[in-house]
Amino acid sequence: MCWSRPIRIRVSFMFFGLSMLLSSLGKPAFSEDRAAQQVIETPAETPEQGQTSTWTTLDEVVVTATRTERSRSRVPVSTSVIPSVEISSSAAVNLDDVIRTETGIGVKRVVGIASGIPSMISIRGVPSANRTLILVDGIPLNASGTGFLSLNEIPLEAVERLEIVRGPFSSLYGANAYGGVINAITWPGEGKPTVEARAGAGDERYWEAGLTSGGRTGPVRYFVTADMRDVGNYLFRDYVLDRDIDFLTGEEKVNRKEAVNYGYEDLRLLGKVSTELGPAASLTLHGRFFDNELGYGRTEFLAEPQNIIADNTTFLIGPTFETSGIAGVHIQAGGYFRYRRDELLNETFSHWNPFPPFPVFAYTLSKSTFHDWQVQGSVTADRGLHTLTAGFEYIGNQGEFDPLIDQRLGIPIPSAVGLTERIDNFGLYGQDEIRLAHGLVLVPGLRGDWHSEFGWALSPRIGLSWNLRSSTHMRASAGRAFRAPTLSELFQPDWMVAPGVTLVSNASLEPEYIWAFDAGLEHHLGRFASLSLDGFYNDMDNLIGFETRADTLNYVNISSAWSAGCEVEVEIRPASWLSPFVRYAFQETEDRQTGEDLEYMPPHTLHVGTRLDVRQGPLRFTGSWVSSWIGQRMYHDWATGEARDLEPYWRTDLSVKVWWKDFFWVSFVGQNLTNERYEETGGILAPARFVFARAGVAF
């Protein structure tokens, strides 16, 4: 059951009534200690690399929601876990492909499988490209200086599982956990050292090749993966849309333009090595390298059209130390250094020709370099009915914005400026997990952040988890979070994001704030079915957005807004090898200043699909089919500021993977199989059908 604005209060009564009904079907209540040990699902067939079954259980161990290892039945917020067997058997190419069919998650990606133009991941009606915190082994993946999501950096082969936590979590993670947290946890490296080689090819000259190795030798564990990818046309279409607006009459003409210079290539390296320093201590070194180049069409105003090219290089290294040497106390400390360089070759307004007067454009190089430092530590102690966690975190961001260079002359264009800016953030947080009677767990938490531009911000949160029965879990939480403006939003020099449209930063921006409330229930009917219901309400203030002024886009704190809705997920298991599911989400959003919906937030989304995992002699078949329906959304046109609607669409993805003796495998993947013509972003067609095959062999 979903509710609209006048009857949101019914959510509490709905969950209370459902809990009482489901309680009458279960066993007598029992203690939290027994609940944590109860196994709801029988062991599954042996999956690849020792991964557990894809079937969702309440006793899965998660770490993201509380920063401590806890069974999912003790977590007071909506949390999903996607294991590696589900990832590898999906039709995914990048991380966002994996999560786009999860309940309450919205994905908007302009460049298909490529990287270079910011993607957007929204959770529960919280919009924008930089309000969801993406972690890899607890280390932020969000791009330095901008907060944008660089989702291509992490090969899916490196991911042991994905944890999705819905709702704000500044109380644990600070400024960017505004809408939710997604944590990709990579393989630790266990067992006898192995090597896997893989390669693939598909439409539009797509190809990939990679190597992965991992294992354990004495006290040392390691995991490393490296790959290269290349595609001639990531749009998988031979045309793009070209919109022309007559500003005198307001008439718009939409033409098709030949798709030239839409190639993409990348190189990815990820690794970590751990060594045991004793029976209860370890030291892990993380490292990542990512380099990519993206073509984004041709210039329009130069006498001789040139290719628009975006290039990015990212390097990260950082250690993590953990010990449980003192009884009941776990200590963790670490940090990282990250370097990121962004370059863009594009046309930019240079100056006015004096007579006759007309604008002169130049082919320019824009270059930004970012350096990040983080130091963090935490202590967790189990004391009777309490699990106490306290920690600190320091993050420094420095951005160097070079002046725009005229590529023909090799000098800065007139009025071009360069600058270097830095922001620092220091946070302290504390949390207590209190185990009460009758399976109740109360989790209060508080974090304080000091930001060099804005001063202090407090982020409180409280959650309640209740195991009514071994198969029934209720949860509720409330909290406040914030997002501080990024270096680019505050200080980046003016730059042209589209012909005739200049993006202008704003050093007077204030942080965004959100109050969030949610409640949910999850019930398992033995091994045959599971049901999950969640309701939420978000109240957002000081949202940062764009204001159109003549030919400029200006960052401003535009308004307050709210989002509310409910999520339903049903999964059944008619056989041990088959898992059909239905996921539906309803949400309402509103910008209080304009009364309009928030951009790109569909009221309705529906995902219907099934997962397959079956063995037949030496063969193992895994795969998935998912059809997604995304409802109508609105957005504002950059050129005119007008509100426009995007039509609903269906998208279907299919994947089949065949293993032979867990030694050799081959897979076939199809994205947008029905070749739907739709827009995720206004004015830009989503990629057409993409079909490719892959194969791998393990030693």
C-alpha cells in the first residue's frame, strides 16, 4: 500500500497492522542473541569462488549501515546485499548497471557504458549526481572536487558484494552521505593463488581483455585485477538528437545528426595486499589506477570542426590497520591519498570581433587537478548489552584550476583565469547499539563536522530494529544529514558546458540539509518467499541547483523540497535454482518554491525479473532477465529554463553464463534488448541495443 500527501500518517498503522498479522504466523518470540544466530535459508549449491547463495536472508553480515559487522536482522535501516554470483550473472558492465534494478534506486547515465559525463544515482527521491556516497572498501569513489560519480573505475570482477543503505548517513560518513551509501566490498584474497584471464567482444567494435589473480601465501593475502576496454561508439546509434531553438519565436526544431566521435577507452588497475601482524591484527594496502578517454561529438562554431574529448586519470593508495587484540575491543585506522586530473578539449567563447561584431570561439584545453587526503580511525567495544563505536575522520581537498588554453595559439584565452583552492573537513562521531529485551536493538548516533568554509554541522540519527520472529524483522529510523558544496561548485572558473551556455560557480553557497524518516518490515516464508515493505519521507532544505540567467547557468541555493513514498519487493523460489522477483517503488517529490516535481524523479518504477543458478553434471548455468518500467519524469531545459516531460519507457536486459567445471566460462549479454528509443536525460537518447559475449579461463 502506498500513500499520497494527505495520508502519509497511515504508514505507521500499516506497518503495525502487518507486523501483528505476520507475528501470528510465526514462532514464539525469542532473544536477540538467538535471532542473530538463526539461519533462515538452507545452504545453497556451491557457487563460484565460495560465494553464498543469492537468496536474500536476514542473517547476512553487513558493515556499511553501522560501520561494524552486524547481521542484517540487527540493522535498523533498509539495506540490500548483492553478492558476486548475482553480479557476475547479470547483464551489467559497470556498477550502475548492477544497482539500477534495485528498489528505490534511480540511475541516469548520459554516455552508456562510458565515463566522463557525470552519472546520477538517486535514492528515494533525493536528486543530483553528487548526493549519494559511493565507497569501495570504505574509501570514497565520488570524484575529487566535484562529488560526481566515476562508476567505471571499479571492475565488477573485483567486487565480492555490494551493500546498499537507503537514507541519509552523515551521522557516520559525513558530508556526502546525503541520500544514501553504496559500498563495493572487494575480494580479500583467500585459498590457493589463482589466475583468471578473460576477454570479450560485441557491437560497435567493443572489446575487453583482463587478468585477475588472488590467493593466500602464509600470512599474506592479495587480490589484483587489471583490464582494458574499448568501444567505437558507446551510443550504439548512428545519430544523435540536435535541438535548435529560435529564441525570437520560441519554436524548437529537432534534427538527427550523424554520431561522429563517440568512442571510449579505459585502463583499470585495482589491488590490495594484506598481511597478518599477529593472531588478531592485520595491515592492508589498497591501490587503484584509472585512465579513460571519451569522445563527445564535434564542435559547432569553429571554422574547422574539432573533436570534443574528455580525459581523466585517477590514482589512489592507502593503508588500513585493524586489530582486535583487546578482549571485546576492535580498533581500525587508515587513510588514503588520491590524485585526479581532468582534461577537456572543447570550443569556448574567446572574444568579440570588433567589426562586424560577432562572437569568436576557440578550441581550448580545460585542465583541473585535485588532491585528496584522508586520515580516519575508530574504536568499537562490546560491553554487555552495548556496542559502542567512536571515531574521527579528516578529509582535505585541494583543486587546481588551470586557465583555458587556446590550442591553436598555445596561450590562455582572453579573460581566462587560473586558481588553486582548498577545503578541509574534520569529523567526530559516536554510536551505541543497545540490545534491549524481546529482540529490540536501539541505535542512537551523532556526528559533528567542522568544515573550513562553513563551520560546524551536527548530524544526529536514531534507529530501532525489532526481530519479532526468526523470519520477521521490523525497522525504523530518523536522522539529519548535510552536504557541503564541492570545490567546483564554490570556486571553479567559468566554463562553457554547451554552445552559448556558461556554468558559473558561487563562493556564497551554503550547505544542504535533510531530515529523513523511514520504517520497514521484512518477512520470510521459510525458503520459498520473502516480502519487504518500506515507507519513507525526506525533507530537504537549501538544495543547490542551477538558475538560468541569460546565457549562464549559476549554482545557487534554490529551494527546499520533499520526497515521500513506499517500496515493495517480493521474491519467490519455486525451485532451488530459480528466483523470480518483483520490485515496485512509488514516490512523490515537490520543489516547495515552484510546486513542481523534482527533476528526473519518476513517481513509479517497476522491475520484474528472475535469476537462474543450476548445475547439470560438469556444467553450471547462471543468468538473469530483468524488465524495468520507468515512469514519466520532468526536467528543465538549460537553454530556455522551461519544464519538459520525458516519456515512460521499458528496458529489458538479459544475461546467460555457462561454467564448465568452474574452470572455463562463457557468457552472452544483451542490454536494452528490445532496442527502446528513450531519453534518460533531456535531449540525449539513451544507448540502443548492446550485445556482447565474454569468455574466461581460470588457472
